[in-house]
Amino acid sequence: MNESLAGDDRQLRIVGYGIVLAMFGGLGGWSALAPIDSAALAPGVVTVQSYRKTVQHLEGGIVRRLAVEEGLKVSEGDVLIELEGTQFQAEMEVLRVQQLALQAEEARLLAERDGAAAVVYPESANLPSDDSRVVEIRQGQDTLFAARRKAYAGEVSVLEQTVAQLEAQIDGLQSVIRSKRALLDSYSTEIDDLRSLLAEGLTDRQKLRELERSSVEQQGEVAELIATSAAAEARINESRLRILQVEREFQTGVAAALGDVQARLADINERLASASDRVERALIRAPVGGRVLALDVHTVGGVITPGQRLMDIVPELESLLVEAQISPLDIDRVQAGLPARLRFSGFKRSRVPEVMGTVTSVSADRIENPTTGAAYYLARVEIDATQLELLDGVELIPGMPVEAMINTGSRTLLGYLWEPVSESVTRSFRED
């Protein structure tokens, strides 16, 4: 019986040893073969793709209206601060009137240059056509246009009338000349007849001489009429030349005045654009959409200096990033493209779940914290767009703390446990 009990006890021990060996063998096999994720833990903060925008003003001024407060959400282009711009507005109004006057003068000169029957005015971009100033300026230019046109036409008309009168005078002189030449022909025939009769002794010589004197007098009158006609023709040419000179002088004056007006108009346009910019800059607008941060202006009527920092605008979280500080001991395992699990430690885990992101960049050199002196590498982790939906409306603010667990690969439990031993052995051999 004792031998039977001893045999049973030995069998139980064998079974027990087998179970223990199987357990340790299974555990060893699992530790040697089962992969375990390896991660680099890194603290970080929430940030945005584009950094906060500092709002400044080029020229400074007096605060007329403060339209925002700390933490207020604004859209791009919203007015943040309005400065006093009365002086700039008044200057711009003066320049607008000057611009309108020069534009009207330019239109009148163009009409004179082209010989138009009326002035065609361009539409004003700054003042409506029924504005009293517009009406007054245009009426003045219309009056001047009519007066100058009348004076020019009157001078040309006088010269043209002179030409017409001289042409009529020449026509009359030519008619008289033709009559006297016909009379001279008659005198010549009579003189020839008297000379024949005088040769036969049938007439008196005195009568012949009187007829010859009359013929000579008529020839003198014809010559005088021809000279008068030539003088009239010369005066016609002078008058026509004067008409051309009047036209040329008028056009030359118009061209010179037009060039001067256009040069002054270009200067006014430039000054008006500058004044308009100053008026527009009196409205300090948000450069991007986001939230107002570090507002440094609080008093209406206060003075801001040129280039003074007024506030910051933290852009909307359209592209959410996490800036994580990687330990120098883990930097050899962290690189762009690795997945990362992010935990927002500022919220309860039950309220905000962990979300996944991807490492987009790692700094090329280590950075030292100026306060603590701790060294780290800066890694930027972008949260996947599909993961943002898991936040379920939770608003993340730049600067919130984040715990980043960057997946650096996988290894077995045995490898994980053996690594310290291996490193210790390696160091001991090096020390020896």
C-alpha cells in the first residue's frame, strides 16, 4: 500500500512539474514572440498651423471706438479699433473736389481738342452726378467751353468775312478791268482809223492826239486796277494764313493746358489714394479670423503710438497641431510619419477621448528651455481630420496641455526585459 501511495505521489509531482514547465514555457514563448507596442511619451501643447497674428498700426492715433474685448471671437476683416480720422476725412474731401474740378477741366479740353459740340463728362467714382458741387463745377466748364468756342469761332469768322469781301472786291476789279480793256480795244481801232485819215489829210492831228491820250489814261487805270486786285489777293492769302495760325494757336494752347491738367490730375489721384489709405487705416481690422488675446488698448480717447502692439489674434483651429517635446533619449526612435495617440490632460478622460495624430516634423537640433534648462526636440503632430469629430464640439484653445504617445514600433516582452541587461553587459565590457 505504501508503494502504491509513493507511485501516485511521484505521478502527481511529474504532472505538477509538467504544468509548471508548460506555464513557464508558454510564458517564455509568448514573451519571445508576442509584439508589444513601443511609444515615446512627450508632453506638449495645442497650437495652430498659423501662429498668432500681432495687430499693430503704422501711424498711431487717438482711439475713437474700441470694438472688441479680451477673448472675443472675430472674423477676418472685422473692425477691432476705430481711430480718429476727421482730419484725414476732411483732407480727402478737399482732394475729391479738386479731382472732380480737374476731371471736368480735362473733359472740356478734350472736347475743344476734338472739336466736339458739347463736353462729355466722365462718371465720378466719389461724388454722385446730382451733387451740388458736381453741378456747379460742370456748369462752370460748360460756360467756359461755350465762351472759348464763341471767341474762337468769332475770330475765324472775322477773317473769313475779310476773305469773302476781298474776293468780291477782286471780282469787281476784274469786271472793271475787262470793261476798260474792251474800251482800249475800241480806242486802238479808232486811233488806227484816224491815222489813215490823217495820212490822206481828211482829219485833224489834234483829235488823234486826244484819242491817244485817252487810251494811255485807260491803260494806266487798267494797270492800277490790276495792282489793286493783286494786293487784294495778297490780303486774302494773309487772312487764310491767319485762320490757320488761329487754329494752330488754339490747339497748341489746348494741348498745353491739357498736359498740365493731366499732370496735376495724376498728382491729385496719388494724393487721394494716400489719403484714402489713411482714412481706411483709421479702421484697424482683424488680419485673420480667431480670438482676441492680450488686448493692450482699453481706453477710448487714449493714444496709440506708431508700431505699438495693440493685441494678438489667435487664428481659428482649422488645422490643429500639437507641439510635443521629445526627450533626447527617445529622439533616435521618433521621425516624421509616425502615428501618435494624444490625450488632452486638461479635460476628464470620460469627456474627451484620446485622438490619433501623425508626426509631421521633428526639429533638426535640440532646444533648451530658457527657464528650466531642460533639453528637448520639438515635434509637430497634426490631428487627423476624421479624429476631430470625436471631440464632439469640445473647444480646444491654443496652449492647452497634451500628452503625446508616439508609436515608435513594436518589440517582444523578452526583448524589452533583456534590453537593460544587454546594455549593462555592454557597458561593463567597455569599462573593463
